[in-house]
Amino acid sequence: MPVIALQGRVHLYEGYAVADVAYPARVLGCLGIRQLIVTNAAGGINTEFKPGDLMLITDHINLTGANPLVGVNLDELGPRFPDMSEAYDAAMRSIALDVGRKKGIPLRQGIYIGLLGPSYETPAEIRMCRLLGADAVGMSTVPEVIVANHMGIPVLGISCITNMAAGVLPRKLTHKEVLDTTERVRETFQSLLQWVIPQLAAEGKSAY
């Protein structure tokens, strides 16, 4: 099946405008993709999670303070006020869960909350995020998912829980822990995608 893969992304915390952060997703949409898979590294807020877990994103909370749809709407790309009631496609998520069960890859599910960064959140901010209903926190993903929904493209989101968020464990956060966990689960994550993509492609031919 034809696949377009992007390596890495730019972030709001690097100083990019939100429209620039979302631009690669716009390009993919204009090239004709029918489904989008977004991945990220995230901090675990849900105390039942542990570093190395993979979480299917069921919904997100946008606390970045930015939205890529602000400004003049491009009617040829999508409506002025797009629906976000199913920002992450339930059918795609069901396929991923089924693949995970068959291949022995445990998958969590939860809500991702996007913050601006680049500083890690304070313990007080993490308590706030937990009160808001978030299970994982990160500094990416939200702008791309918003424009995908604007363009009518269904999204599957997968977070790698690379560390527990500030205050969950009695230790400070380091970027090294994020990198170490990412490397540890890399092969599992890759295998999941290699198994999921053909199933999504088959579903996409009939459903979208």
C-alpha cells in the first residue's frame, strides 16, 4: 500500500507559528492521504501507566494557546467551524486494539493534553491536567490533528509514555529518560505500525 512517512516535526516551542507546525499535515492532505497516523512521546499523568507503555489517543485537550485554523478560512480545505467530536477515529483505534491483542502488544487508551513547552510541566500543572481528565501530556500533535480534522482526514494517534510526568514520581525529569525509553520500545512501536498499517489500508479502501 502507498505510504507517506515524515521524519520528525517542528514544534511551537521552537518558535514556529502554529500554521507552520501544521503545514506538513496540510501537505499530506493535499497529496491525497485518506488516513493519518500521528505518534509522539508523552509524559504519563495516569498513575496506572508506566514508562514504555503505548497509549492510543482517544481525545485531546488543547492548552497550547494556539489553533492553526485562526485567520482566514481556506474553504477549499475545510469548513470554517470543523467538528472535533471525534478528533481521533474510533474505527482506526479499534483496528489498532485488535492488532495489539493478536500480536501481544498491550495498548493503553487515554486523553492527551498538549501544552506549549519547552519546559516540563510543574507538579501543580500536572495535578491540574489530571483534574481536567488528561492521561498523558506532550508538546506536539494537537495542531496536526486539528488540520487533519479540518480536511476530513481520520486520525489514529499513538503516544509512547516515555516518563512519568512531574510530581508523579519523587524524582526530577530529564530528556535522557525520554530518549532511553524511546529507544527501548522502538522495535515494539515499529512492529505495531507495520502490522496496523495494512489493516488500516484495507479498512480505508472500503470506509473512506
